Amino acid sequence: MQEMNNIPKLLELAAAARQNAHVPYSHFAVGAAIRSSDGRFYAGCNVENVSYPCGSCAETGAIAAMITGGSREIAEILILGAGKELISPCGACRQRIKEFSSPQTLVHLADAFGVRKTCTVAELLPFAFDEKDLAR
Ligand code: THU
């Protein structure tokens, strides 16, 4: 399962989710798709709000869908945006992704032409705050 190429399916799910993005303020639609370690698939889009800080990222939506669906670990996550620059998850989403990942979890950054970069969660968020920091 780990070796299977899940990119086409993740791209398809992220693109479909992205179509539903609610982005009247930034006009920057994003879709995210997850394959969980138990082999299930989830997706989310960004949902903005007139009170700007109330908006949420596509990654946040996909993670919420995964937790709601009963899965707990991300095996790989694909994030799909458009534009000249390669999409890059915001700092808060890096922390959210890390919470449900292993250091080897794959993060695929994609645009309309496909995956342009893949890295691990450890590369995406080095020196992360985690449970060990809560130890007393
Ligand atoms: N956004 C995401 O959904 N994911 C990212 O990785 C980067 C940014 C959203 C947040 C906001 O709705 C819009 O893109 C512009 O920042």
C-alpha cells in the first residue's frame, strides 16, 4: 500500500475539493487531500469568512474530515493551489499536519500541472513543538 502510487487519486480529490473553495476575499482557491495510514482518503478546501481570521485553510478542512471519518494518521497529504509560486502550507497548518503525522509522512505540493515538490513532515516543520515539550 505504501508503495502504491496514490498521486493521481490525491490530485483528483484535491482538485474536486478546490472547486468548492469559498474564497470571495482572496480569490485563491486551495484543495487538500489525505491518504491516511489505514488507507482511506479525505479532502478539504479553504473556507474564508468576512471576518478574515475566522477563515480556515484547505489542510485544516482535510484534517477535520479525516478525524471525523475515524482515521488518525496521515500517510501522505497533497495540497493543490494555482499561481506562479509553489504553494506552501502556512505555519499553523504545518503544526496541524504534524500533529497527525510521522516524521516520514509525505507532503506533496501541487499545481494544475501536477506535483511540483514532495517533502517529508520533518523537512516541512523542523524543530517542531510536540509532546516532549509538555513533559514536566
Ligand atoms: N491557504 C490554504 O488553504 N492553504 C495553504 O497552504 C495556503 C493558504 C488559503 C488561506 C486563504 O483562504 C487563501 O489561501 C489565501 O491565503
